[in-house]
Amino acid sequence: MTVINKLFINQFRNLNNQLIKPGKNINLFIADNAQGKTNLIEAIYYLGHNRSFKTKIIKELINIDNDNFQLNAITDTHKIKLEKYRKKTIININQQRLKNTSELAQILPIQIITPDKGFIVNGTPKNKRSYLDWGVFHVKPTISSYFKNYNKTLKNINLLLLSNKVQELNFWFLEIAKISAKINQARVDYTNQLKKIHSNEILPLLSELFNSVKIFDYQLKSGWPKEVNASDYQSIYQYLTQNKTFLLKTKYLNYGPHKANIKFFLNSKEEFFLSRGQQKTLSIVFWLTQILILVKSGTNPIVLIDDISSELDEKKIKIILHYLNTLNVQIFMTNINPNLPLNKDGNTNIFHINKGVITPL
């Protein structure tokens, strides 16, 4: 189980020189708007991903009049220190310099539930891929090297298409076909695992969250045309070579894992026909399924939930928090209202945030 025992945040947005000692279960942070609730969630997310879910502009994150921010965490097994300057990043794990961010994500696996990042049901394809691949990576960490090689290979192919360099294309087509097949198969395997866990263990939860739920299903779209077997590199390679002339006209490769998508269905109704409330709740159910599959694989991720009552009513909050408690994961969540339906069992730690200052209650 991954647990943050101590968290230090310095010069990150309006959080300056803040030391927190969270509990192993639910940690609730109460604050009015614009006091630093989302900044706290963003800081923890940054510590596990080396990026923000809100912005790519570093200067927006660094406290005004400073040139860097610092995030430190002590877990049961690791000391993590991340320093971010405007043009460089320094990450140390147990006082050893880290070069690969994927290792950081393995040490501090974080699942986030927030409207700021976007809901996955009826969300953008990019956001769907982001959440899906987060799960794929934690179940199969070696897949990260395939994603890196895929992006480099895709860039090379697009440059060749743009420059009309026909003679080099076949070599790179074969390379991207092999990598694409590996990525697609990993996504298929993971999606099948999700569906199996969903059918056996998540359906009872759905029955509490919705009335008359019969089917919550999702289908992975590979990003390749229907006639292509996306898990067979020879099928992909054949498609690319046969459509070389067309690709040279378009000047870029508009198919592949970078165009993959997931389609969601509730009782056979497609996601865009669902109400906003149904889309939000089903998104959370999908995230809970991902958390469960990681718990079963031996990785208990840290769960971040921002402004929970703005998205869910009291009944749904109670059901979801009870469910998360059974999974034995550490939770950081924020809210304006302190009167949430929390268990009075001593497993909840409550903090207050006022103008960036965090104090335990």
C-alpha cells in the first residue's frame, strides 16, 4: 500500500512552506473557494506525475517572486523530492537523482477524480486515452518504453511524409506497425481485465448508484480503420504500405494508437445520450474499477478527489467513500462543506485551508 506519511509543499501557487502529516485513510481538506483546495490536489498530482493536470505553463505554478517550487514526500519506503525551476527539474528518490519519470509514477501511483481534468464518459479521446494508459502502465510498466518509441517513430514518419521522402517510409512503417500492435494488445488485455472486474465486483455498486442498471459497457477503438487487425503488426504494415500514396497527400499519419478512443454505454444507450449526472457518476465508476484492478495487482494507489460535493449528492458520496474505505487506499479530498457523510471511526483526518495555510482540525 502506497501511503504518504509526510508532505511538504513550498512555493507552489499559494501554498508556501506547508507541512502536512496525513492519515492512512481519508484526509479531508475544507476551505472556501480560492483558498488553495485545488492547489493542494494539483501539488500531490504533480509529485506523482511530474506534470500538472491544469496547465503546461510552469510560471503559473511557481509562487510569485520565486524562481522554483519544491515538493517533498515521505512514504513507508521512499523519500521523494521534486524541485521545479523554470527551465529544469530535479527529482531525487532516497537522495538518488532520478532520470525517468515513469519510475516516479510507479513509486507514487496517483488516481485523480476531478472535473478540472475532465470526466472520461463523454470526454475527449485524449482524456480517455490518458486515464486508460495510466492503468495500462501500472499493470504493465514495461509498456512505457513502447509509448516513448511510438511517439518518436510517429514524428519521423510525419517528417518523411511532409518532406515526400518515399524511399525511407517502408522501414518506419514496419517499426510503427510493430510498436502499435504491442500497445494495442496491452490496451485490449487491460480493458478485458477491467470488464471482468466490473462485471463481478462493480455491478453491485452500480445498482446502488443507479436505478435499473443492467449493462455498463465500454468498447476500445484502436485508432486504426476497421479493416485493420490492430494487434497484428503485419496487418498494420500492409495497410500503411497500401495507402502510402494517400498518406503522402495528407502529409501526416492520422491513424494509430494516438487516435484510440473508448466508447461507453449504459443499458445500451451511448454516452452522449446520457445526462450530465449519469456521465459524471459512470466516470467515477470507471475510475473506481481502475483503482480496484490495481489493488488486486498489489498496487494501492493514492486517490485524489477535488470538491467532491459539487459533483455528487450525499447518497452517492456515502456509497463511494464506503467503497474506497474497503479498498484500503489513502485518499486526499477537498470540499467547501465540512458536513460530509464520513465514517466516525477515527479513520478520517480533517484539515482546514485558509489563504494557502493548512492546519489540522
